[in-house]
Amino acid sequence: MSSSWEEFEELIKQEMRKIYSEAAIEHSMNPKNLGELEDADGFARVIGPCGDTMEIWLKVKNGTIAQATFLTDGCGTSIASGSMTTELAKGKSIAEARKISQENVLNALGGLPEESEHCALLASNTLKEAIKDYLAMKKEPWKKAYHKHIGH
Ligand code: FES
């Protein structure tokens, strides 16, 4: 990578720092847990009021979220929110992860501009739905096969 590219990247970051926290920039530019999870134990796709979609996949072991991944077609802050939400969920028990709120995501991101706060809500709502899906599948395991069939 040429140094001029790095300088350019640094320049963009400087501009972004005027609006976003360091954590929000980092999670939108280098998102964690991006992509689909094979054979997930829980999955949800939620469309936010802005029309953007977030998807979250969960792998659960002994009642703990072993792995959480996401995809979104939304903006940079929705990427940062999905990244942070899945990071917060990993390693937590289902009961704890269920409580992860928009506020928790915003705090962990060091805040977002007011007009982007709903991106964190979309991410925390998607996590809640994915957990609901996990719990439903636990009760009725045949649903898992059905999920596979429809490509989740
Ligand atoms: Fe829709 Fe960010 S999730 S604007």
C-alpha cells in the first residue's frame, strides 16, 4: 500500500473524527464479526424504519453466545453498530445478551450523532430477534431444518 494512500486514509479519518468517536470509526472501517454463520442456532433479519436491513446469526453453546455475526446493507454507522452489538453479545449468556440495549451499544461506541442513533437500535433489535429465534428453535428443533431449507 503506497504511503499516499495511507495519507489519504488518515485525512478521511481526521474529517471523521470531527463527527464520530474513535471506536465508531474503527468499527465502521474494520468491522468485527462480518458475514454469515454456517449452521446458526439463531438468525434474524430486521428492517429498520430507515429501510436498511440488518441480519444477525448466533451460535450458542451451553447457554452462552459462542459466536455472533452480522451483515447490513445500511450506512457506516449501522456497520459500526452491528460490529459492536455482536462484540457485546459474544461470551454472554442468553439472559445477559437479551438485555443489550440501544444505549449499551451507543455507550460502547462512544456515542453516535443523534441522527444515527437509530442504527444502534436496529442492531440491538436484530440481536433480540435472533435470540428469540434461537429460543424458538430450541423449543421446536424441526424449525432448524426448515431454516436451512430456506437458506438461513
Ligand atoms: Fe439506517 Fe443507519 S441503519 S441509516
